[in-house]
Amino acid sequence: MPPKGRKSGLPGEFELIHRYFAPLAAKAPLAFGLSDDAAVVRPPKGMDLVVTKDAIVEGVHFLPDDPAERVAQKLLRVNLSDLAAKGAVPAHYLLATAFPAKTKAAWVAGFARGLAKDQRRYDVTLIGGDTVGTPGPLTLSLTMFGYVRSGKMRRRAGARPGDRLFVTGSIGDSAFGLSILKDKGHRSLSAADRAYLAGRYQLPEPRVAFGVALRGLASASIDVSDGLLADLGHLAKTSNVAAVVELDQVPLSKAGRAVVSRASGALLTAVSHGDDYEILFTVPKRSVAAMLAIAKRTRTPVSEIGVIAPGTGVWPLNGGGAVPIPKRGFTHF
Ligand code: ADP
Ligand code: MG
């Protein structure tokens, strides 16, 4: 659509696309250098295209002074995490950028550098998008495409009573990191712990290799973005089962443990805040050993945190006793 004439610190729409975005599509012949109305996607034979989209908004998902490079990387990574949870190999993405008038070209340059860096790291390429201005906050939306064997996308549904419940990495770092960056929280931590947690908020680590390698072994999985307990609730509900989760088995990083040892409520924050971008998954008992071998091979930390049971709902336990949970996860509205 033609832009409505607005004053902006940026070069024109077409110059922006040509200068910052077209180089990111150079390796995709069917994106035609971003010089056509659309790109072509040709799935390899026998594969399904798996599609996901996540939008991020300044002031909601990232902070106004987060570095542009990291905002770009986070945008890519939150989408990569969805594909990882589904066992899909990531391939291409579409990008919509809505820039407020105050946006500087240097910001867009940094943003494009961040995309370039993670395109190399995860072997994905830009194939198109849209560039608009907005009277609102900076808004970035990315649609990521990946591939799985036809009919084989791993679902949230599929968990069965008796399946073991696992999660990758550590939970809660991002919640604590946000509090450090936004509210100057957790001041009694060491500088190294604070920097680690802030880094985990700005730069999640999607479990791409592990998510793909997990195929055939996990009965169900979900990306942890809304909070561990909330996302576990989604998995349990879709699978028509109950989930028992041992809160003292939930993996915390060294810095996360330091936070929890100082503030008793912090563990509940860790399991309900979200923004973790780890994979929560269930494994039938017979496949646990094979799964652990894959975790080792892909150097992915995994922790067993509970078990699937008949019934409905999420049952958090702490050393055997049931725990009342005031708020299980993040909701926008
Ligand atoms: P139209 O107005 O027909 O939608 P545009 O002028 O918006 O076309 O886009 C021209 C080309 O540039 C298209 O191939 C589009 O996919 C690409 N493009 C536009 N904005 C972006 C962006 N932010 N990131 C990647 N590609 C983009
Ligand atoms: Mg357009």
C-alpha cells in the first residue's frame, strides 16, 4: 500500500527496503531480491510447511533502549522457538516493520545487522515483508516458515498418562532479567549474575537442534512463552490429561537460584512470567533414554519436572504438598 505522507527520520520506504532488507534476501532466489510483489515458497517433496508468527511491540516485549541488534535477534528467536517446539527445521521468514516517525536510520541498520547475524547462526533467510509508518510504538512482526515430514508436526495434543514431563534449559531468567533492566531490581546480586539474567531476557536461546532431533520421541510439546504453568495448562488441556509438576524440580540457572534464595516469592514468578522460550515436552517412559541421548548430543540441558496423569488441570507440588498459584501466566488482555 502507498504510504501516507508523514515526516520521518528515515529514508523512503523503497530505499529502506533496498538498503537494509534486500541484502538479507540475497540467498533466496525465489525472493527475487525483494523486487517483486511476492516471493515463491517451494516445499521439498514429502514435507509440510510449518508456519508461525510472533509480533513484538516496544514497551511490551522489548524496552525502548534495548539495542536494535538484540531486538532483531529476539524477534527471530521467539519465532524459531515456536518452530523448534514443533520439530520443524526453520527456513525462511516474512517481516513486517511499523516504524514511528522518530525512528533513526541507525536503528534500522542495527536491526538489520542483528537479523544478518542470526540468519547465519540459524541458517534462515528473509523472503519478503512490509514496511509501514505508525503513530503508535515501534511494532515488528515476523512470520517464520519451516519444514517437517508430511503429517509429522509435533502437537500440543498427544500426552498420555504416565508420560514423563521435561523442560529444556532454565526457567525464570527472563523474568528476573526484565526486573533488572526495567525496575533496577535484584540489586543484591553480583554484577555477573545481573548481566547474565538481563542477557537472557534480551536474547533467548531457541532449542532448534534439539527440537528437531526430538522427533518421534516426544508425545507432545509446547514452547514456553506465556509462563511454564500456563503453557503446561495449554498442553494438558489439548491432550485431555492432567499434569503434575514438582516445583522444586523446575530448573533454575545459577543466577536464578541466587534470586530465589533471596526472595521466597521468586519461584512463583519464575514459573508464571514467561518469555523463557524453552521447550516443555512429554516423553513416554520407553523413550526417555533415547531422548536423554539426544539432549547430550545436541548439548541441551533437560530436566524432568513431573508426570502426566489421568484427569484435567495442572497440579503444582512443592516437596509433596499442593501449592496455591495466584497467577499462572502472562495474558495481554
Ligand atoms: P506492495 O506495496 O506491493 O506490498 P512493497 O512495496 O510493500 O510491495 O514491497 C516490495 C517488496 O519488498 C516485496 O517483495 C516485499 O515483500 C518486500 N518488503 C517490503 N518491506 C519489507 C520488510 N520490512 N522486510 C522484508 N521485505 C520487505
Ligand atoms: Mg507492501
